[in-house]
Amino acid sequence: MAIQFNDQTAKEAIASGKVVVIDFWATWCGPCIKLGPVVEELAEKYADRGVVVGKLNIDEDSEIVAENRVRNIPTVLFFKDGEVKDRSVGLVKLSDLEAHLLPLLG
């Protein structure tokens, strides 16, 4: 299950150095709502590989949004070793998210 991040918990996860995937979304964003189940599926599929997957509502927490220059939603950022390694913007399929994630697990 995807974690519900806020600014503080997202920063703590990123600082851990683990592979962290954060879906930046909002309740009023149709494509964000459609991407939600895809992110949940990613979280379940890779939980046993130590990947931390979560969602961050941009209307409730904006500090990390600004720090990572998230301009459009949905945006999914992929972190490793405390820094952004990749990003996906827009409504995508699970296989598209996996294409960004798998190189970070190697």
C-alpha cells in the first residue's frame, strides 16, 4: 500500500537513501485520480524489494513540491541516494513507471 506522505515524512524517506517513489497529486485532478490505482499497484508489487512508494497531496504540502520543481500533476519522482534520479509526468501505465524504477534497483 502506498504511504500518504507529507513534507516531513517525504523528506525523511528521501534522506534514508532508499529508492523512493512519490506521486504528486491533487483531489481535483482527474488524471491524478486515475493514476492512483497504478501507484498502489506499483507499491504492492515492489514492497518486498525495499522500494518506498507514496503519494503527496500538493494542496496540503507544498514545500517539497517547490524544492523539486513539480510544475504539472500528476508527476511521479524517483529518488535514490537522497536525490531525484528520474521523473514521469502525466497519466501513465504501470509498465511506464516500472521503466523508470527498474534501473534504480539494479
